[in-house]
Amino acid sequence: MTTHFIYQAHPSRVVFGAGVLQQLPAEIAQLGATRALVLCTPQQRASAERVAALLGSRCAGIFAQAQMHVPLETAQAARAEARRLGADCAVAIGGGSTTGLGKAIALDSGLPILAVPTTYAGSEMTPIYGLTDAGVKKTGRDARVLPKTVLYDPELSLTLPLGLSITSALNAVAHGAEGLYAPDTNPVIALMAEEGIRACTAALPRLQADPHDLAARSDLLQGAWLCGIVLGATTMGLHHKLCHTLGGSFNLPHAEVHTVVLPHALAYNAAQAPQAMARIARALGVAADAPGGAPAALHALAQRLGAPTALRDIGMPEGGLDRAADLAVTTPYPNPRPLERAALRALLQRAFEGAAPA
């Protein structure tokens, strides 16, 4: 049993429950803010307008141009708009793309962010930001980008399409899974990670049976919250490196990339991280010594849920696999198993084809 470790909690205020969006004006006041810039993607303009109406005179305007992987040009445009409107905070309603845009504003200006997640991305719980410039996604950590307040309202996820709900939740599972074998993990994080994985994967079959199951949506949000804390408190390894490479360099959809790659990345690390694999298997409700273990169980779960399991099905060009493998080994980072270019190229080939993890 671990007897010495460090756990650094990140300060954030969480308001959780069906209907808590109505408390947004009070939470803006709690921050001491009076002019909120509302952020969203073009597709979620209606949600942003609902938020603007709720805020009334506290709304400075809407910036509806959030994009996947936060292109640098979009971040610069959002920062300029915040300055032009004299905004003293930002409300990010949506998924990881919108939260990421809020973080890009905060990184430059220190503007406080209030996040209203409508997916299970978990970004709202982390001081991690990402910006994509010239096809390369770069990430970093800065305390300024951590949202000050998060409103988790499961009612807002009822309109999230089933397919995206599934991949978004499996993206959350990836945060928990990698947190279990991170070099800076600890017993507190391990508890959060295992419960987060369990909550998400147990809720998904219920959601598949009834996409409007509010209790299942609530459980998914709680699981994503826990996995988001894990993501923010530990150093991610191979899986996240590969997903950032694939997403930023080939403009692949974020949650779907995580869904496809995760079983393969876990299989790559399995022999060097047996305790983590045992905890993931337990969270999934399968025996640790089941054929293929946790990686096979996750791959099978994705198949049962109708989620994508092949990179070629989400827009990855086969001709880009060599470049992806080269990029993945360019920068060293902590991982249970050393990064071997040939083994990574084989992993990417299996993920491209949708083969079972090996």
C-alpha cells in the first residue's frame, strides 16, 4: 500500500443537479462579474441564446465560433471580442471545444470562466489547455484556465445525440484509465478513477435503452466529473498523446478518436501496468484474468454500444499512419511502457482497421 504521495486539489465550485442552469445569474454574481461573454459552437447557438436571455443585462454578447482542437486564430478572435465588449467573465456552454475556447481566453487575459458542460468531456475540471497551430496541437497547464465554477445540469445533455453521448462518455473513461497508471497517481485519484469508469460504463447501456433516461444522464455526468478531476490531477500517457496527435494533425473528431484508440493504448501498456488493468476490469465488471482483460472488454463494450472502433471510419487517412507514429515518438513523456516506434505503428494499424486490441 502506498504510504507517501502528494494530492493537489484544484479549487473550483460545482453546482450539480437537474435544472441548475437557472442558478446561472446568481453564480455570475457570486464571481463578482457583471458582463459575461457567452461562448458556444455554431451548432449550439440556440443554447447560448437561452443563456443570454437568462443572464439579461449581465450578458455582454455571444461568440458562437468555438471549434474542435481550438485553432489559434479562433482563440485570438475570441480574445479580441472579449476585449471589445469589455467582458469580465465568460460562460462556456457546450463540450470540450467550447470549454477549451474559454480556457484560451483565460490564458491570455485571466478572465474567469464559468463552464456549463453539455457533454462528458471533463475539460471543465482541469487546468489543461490546448491550442492548434499549423496542424499541430500543443497542450499545457496553467491555473488561470481552470473554470472558477461548473454547473452540471443533466437536463442539458438530454438533447445530446446518443452516438455522441456514448463516445463522449468513453472519452471520460480514457481520463480515468490513464490516471490509474500515471507516474503521479495516488490512492485518492485511483478511487476517483475507478468510480468514474464504473459510473460511466454502467450508465451507458441504460442510456442506449433510453436516451432520455435522466438518471443515466446524471450518473454519466458524475462519472465524467470524477474522471475530469483525474485528468486534471495527473500526467496523461500514450493514449492522450496519440489522440492529440491524431486529432490536431488530421482534424479527427475528439471523442471518437479517444473511443477508437483507448483499448489499443491500454493493451500496449497492459503488461507494465497490471494493477491499473485490474482496477479498470473491476470497474467494467469483468474478471481481471478474462481473455484480453480490460482492453478487450472496452473494445467489446464499444462494439455493443455501436460506437466507432476503426480510425478509417472517422476520417483518418491510411497514408497518415506513418506520420502519426513519427509524431508520437518525437516528444518524450511518461508512460508505463517505453515508446517503440514499430510497436506504435502496429498499434495504429490495428486501430485504423478496427481490429481487436493486441
